[in-house]
Amino acid sequence: MNTNSMSVLGLTSTEEDVYRHFLRNPGTPEGEAPGAASPGERESGVRAVGRLRELRLLHGDDANTWAVDPVVAVPRLAGEQLDTAHRTMRQLVDVRPILRSLRHEGPVLGTGAPEDGAAALFRLEDLREVRARVGQLAFGARSEVLAADPCDASTPESAGYARHLDLGRLSKTVRVRVLVRATALADAGSLDRMRHLHLGGAAVRVADELSESVLVYDRHAALVPIDARDTGRGALYTEESGLVSSLVGLFERLWATATDFADLVAADTGQVARLTDTQRLVLAAMCAVSKDETGARQARMSLRTYRRHISDVLRLLGACNRAQAALLARERGWV
């Protein structure tokens, strides 16, 4: 009894019967296929053989026909069905074009919604809402994801907020650009995540100073934290073109002055290969002067920022103190 188990792969029951026939009877004439010799069913049998040839499931000529090995055929058909389903899901994720098209058919009474069906700004105060929206946007992304992450170290909140960087959820055609703060290089978890993204095909750059947290999808939707100091409080979501354009412009300005991750970190070991320009400046000052106040003035930054950079440099070098850091830096040729 035929249960048409291959229907999930896009085959009709007749097409599956024909395919199974040639698996059992390789090299037999095409005319011996199920239904092909019966006058009442000849048309459906011929159509089935023709489609199986189009799907590259049968090869040979009319006199000698073989079925393609299932080990080859089934994964290929499954992949094609998944691609089709994926395209359909992406279209269903964003129904705004359908709404706009239907509204053009006539006035919609009793609604005060804007024409595109979206408010200018949404507050998502529950992290589950944020993650759900991020997952939806990542799945629906078609061309580009921009992400600026100012976190110094990986936290449960930042890890959940950064699900947009799960490259497995993005189409191969989506370009991902990630901007991170240089201080994150001193955190093993953050460094490992950056390396994973880089090896996965994302473009990653490192900025000496970064305080803005931004996510932009296809340049039409964006999220920013309600509180930049505490992403656990939720996010603001917008599709308003002016706001999104401003966030894209901010990201592009930061991106233009940042350093490629590959230039700072060895791809094989994941270890920091050299310092950023600001870290190098602070290291040189630390080795040249004894007082932090003097070093901060030379580096043209606040004392607090200067000391934070020194702390990061010590962690990057694996040094216990400044004297050891200076020795290690000279061994590596950093000063």
C-alpha cells in the first residue's frame, strides 16, 4: 500500500510509484513504468516520468531508464523544499506589503492605524518580547544586519540580546556587520564570540570608544536599549524611516573609524595580535611616565579612562602588574 511518504518532498503518489518502480527495476524501458502502459492512466504516467526527469530523479533514455540513488536524490529534494519554505516564511514574516496593497483597494473605516500599520516607536520592556522581535527580524532579514555592541564582557542579558548574531538563522545572502568596543577584547567570552562571528563570515570591527548599542535590519527596522547601561530593561523598536536612517548614519560613522577585527586578532589562535591605536598610546605613556595623571594628559583623556585602558592592556598581555606588562609589551614589539 502506497502511503506517498515522498509527498513532503514534493512528489505526487504517481510520481513516487514511478520512482520506486525504477529503483526496483533499473535499466528497464520507460514504457513499463506504472500507468504508462495502461490507456486509461497513460497520460498521468507519462507526465510523472517527465516530471521525474525534470527533477533529475531519472536518467537514461526511453529504452533504458534508471532511478537516481536515493542517497543523492532525497537530501537534494529536501533542501529544495526547505529553500521554498524558507522563502515563504520570510514573506509571511513581513506582511506590510500585503497590507499596503489591500489598503489601496479602498478606505479602511474604523481604524486609526498609520498607513504602514506600524507605530513610530514601540517599548518592549519584557526581555522575552525583545528576544522574540529580534528572532523575527533576524529570520526575516533579506540583505543586511548592522549591530553595535558596547558591552565590555559577555553577560546573560547581552547574550540573549545578541541572538541576531546567530549566523545560522540568517540567509547566506545577508551581510552582517558587527561593531564592538576595544575593551571587549580583554574578555575571553566576548573575544571568543567575536572570533566565531568573524570565522562565520560576519564583518567585525573594533572601536576604541563605543557607547551606542544599535541593531538595524535591512535599513528599515531598528532596536536600541531603553537604558544603554542596563539592556535588561528592554528595548525601543522603530520602523520610522527618519529614525532608522539616523541610526544607520551613526553606525556608518563609527564603522569608518574602527579597526578590522582580523587585523587585531590572530585567526588561528584567537589571541590579540596587536593593540588598538588608543591602547598603544596608553601603553606608551604608561612605560614613559610614572604618574597616571601625567600619562592621562599625554594621552588626552580623563584619568578614569586612562586607567581603564591600562587595566585592559594588562589583561590582554596576561600581566600581573605594570612592570611585567612593560616587559611583555617590549617582547611582543608593542612598544
